[in-house]
Amino acid sequence: MDGKISDFLLKVRQSCRTVNIDSCLSDNEIPSSVKFILSTSVTALLSVNEGTKPDDLPVSLVDKLSLLLDYVWEELNTGVWSEVSEEWRYVYYLTSLLKCLARLQETSGLSGVEDAVRDCDMGLIMGAPCPAETGVPRDILSTMAWDLSKILRESKEENLNENDDYIPETKRPKLDLDIQSNIKRIVNPSVCHFVSSHVDTCTPVVIGGLVDQWPAFNLWSVSYMEDMIGCRTVPIELGSKYTDDTWTQRLMTVRQFVSDYIRNQDNGIGYLAQHQLFNQIPQLLGDVIIPDYCYHQGDDVDVNIWFGPSGTVSPLHTDPKNNLFAQVTGSKYIRLYAPSQTALLYPHSSGITTNTSRVDLSNPDHIAYPRFSSAVYSETVLLPGELLFIPSGYWHYVRSLSTCISVSCWFD
């Protein structure tokens, strides 16, 4: 494995041989002490020759960069995220890159590589790719994390998932609803037909004949995710739904998530959701064929993955964009309400959840929300290989009936 790491380090140094951090960090935003640490670290880590030994590096460079990341973390988490300076995110991204390289120079063995992958993932999650003029390739961290993950996979002496893809029978209550699948189903319509009959008229529809042609349909499973991205760090939502008071998020590896919340269902509900995993691991996007329907008005398509056990819930809410929701594995119950029903759905009146209903569909309080029972809805169970079109502004409630992997494609 040491030879593979040496080749990896050489490849990264060659990709970053013209790094110039001053071009993206202004003097009035980033303290000179931060820029000094970055500059000296770039010199130490990206200018070393092939075959450099750990002893040749400055002492405790990993520790120094860890302290810098802690400092930048405080800057990123002070105030409102949308108002955080992009330059601080550049610093976090670049520092994560440097810490990964320092770790690989100073340590050996699988644990060092696993920690280096986490360094990359934290940079991808919290940081932002540096501008082109810095000489740092825009995709450098995602490429590094993927290459290191491959080294880990090839170095494992045994397949952690060689037995089977067994998932225990859920111990959670079944969805107690008399389901009437009353959303129209069609097969592989033309773009013209889809736009004129469904986008322009805001009419939901279930589409077959597309998702079952994706590579993901035959590849993706719990074991596949463990094997391919098990060492990757992602944010996991903990709790049945985001409207619960106990709902929170925690960073963990995909392997830990699968072990704690999918293969073992005694720890509550964990959900990989509302995270742009394809931006973090773009190689996974090669398993997905984004439907042509998404591009009828432009190229701006937001693609996200939803991976979790039976019982995960997306409360009744609405989104500002059209959504093509693809069911790759497992099945989900989905209920839809047209925008005309909004007054009967009791949305929150303030805060960040004004797009979310106060009604708990799994146990509606008809005394507190008397008009809700009059709301007209449509519903279906979305099966593997099916695609559901949810028009913008439509209220939708989603509950997984089994372990599921889904993909959403938001478009205008």
C-alpha cells in the first residue's frame, strides 16, 4: 500500500504545482497569521520531492493544520450560514487538502488513509472549491477522496459485506393507511408530451421505463454503498422527521450509518437526506441518467440522494421547483396535495418551516386542525424503477415502507 500512497502523493503534487493562495484571500478578510500557516504548509507539502520521508516534514504539521481548521470552523459557524464569507470556505477547503497530505506523509496503515479520506470529506462538506486562479483544481478533493477510497477497498483483506444484503425485518409500526393509488401511470413519454400534459398543467404522474434503465437500478444496494463509499463521511439526520423537537444531525461514515441505523434498527431512525452527495462524490452520478424532461428549460438541475431504512418520513411540505423523484430500491408511500389546498393544510406561519404543514399525517389532530380532513389529495406507493413527477408548489408527504435509495431531480 505504501507504493500506492507514494504514487497518490506525487499525482496530487503535480496537480497542485502552481498553487497561489494570495490570489483568493484578501488582506482585510483573512488574518495574515492564517495566510502564513497556509503558505508555509503549501511549501512544505506541495514542493517536497518524491520519496520524502515523514521526518523531513515540519513537526506536528497535522496538529497545526487541525488547530487552524478548528479556528476556521468557528468562523463558519458564527452567524447565518448564507452570510459566511466565501473566502473562509476557501480556507477550510485548502486546509483540509493540506491536512490530508500531511497525514499521509506522517502516518502509515489503513487508519491513516481512512482519516485522510475524512479530511477530504470535511473539506467538501464545509469548504468551497478555490477559484481557478489559485492553481487548485476545482475537483481536487473529490478526486483525492475517491482515489484514497479505492486504495482502501483494494487493501482490505476481506469483504465486509460478503455474506448478503440482509436487512432485518422492521420493528417499526406499519403505515396504517387505506392506500388508493390514484396517480396516473405512463411509460416513457416523449419530452413534448410530458411538458405539455404534466409540467404545463401541473399534473403529477408516475413514469415507468426510465429508472429501470439506470446503472444504479442494477448496482445500488446497501452492500454496494458500504463497499463503494463506506469510508466516506456524510451528515446523517437523526429522528423520524425534521419537525420533531429531538431531530438533529451528526457526521459519520456511510459504513457506520448502515451498521447503526439500517442493519440495526434499535437505535432510532437515521437518514442520509437533503445532502448534495453527488457534489461530494461525483463518481456516483455516473450510475444515474438524469431524465431529459429536466432540461426542457435549461441545464439547472439539482440532483440529491435519499438513503435510509423503513420508517423515514418527509413531513408534508412544498418545494419551489419541479421534482422528478426516482425510486431506485425499496418502496415509498407518497401523498400529494395541490397548491389550492394550502389553506386546509395549516402551514407554519413563520420561521424557516413556512413551507411545512403543522399537521402530522401519521396521526392528524382533527381538533387542532379541523379543516384538514376536507383537503383533497392523491396518493401512491412508488415502486423500484418508477419516477414520480411532483409539480412545483405541490404539497407532498413521503414515508419509506422499506430500506430505500431514491434520487430527486429538482428543475425549473
